Amino acid sequence: MTRGAEGEGALAGAAAAPRLAAGGALYYASYRGEMAGEPSR
């Protein structure tokens, strides 16, 4: 394992976290919309 790999992994995780959170929120919102009988878009 190279010396910078751990730091790069932490930066990648920090960059990916907001995207995952936003994607999860959009998925949850569309799921709730379908459960309520609204067309998913």
C-alpha cells in the first residue's frame, strides 16, 4: 500500500458522500411518489 492511498481514499469518500446522499433522497422521493399513486418522473 502506497503512502498516499489512504488519503486519496478519504478524499474520494468525501467527494462521493454528497452524491450518494442526493441520489438516495431523489430515489426515496420518487419511491414515495409512486406509493402515493403519483407518476414517477
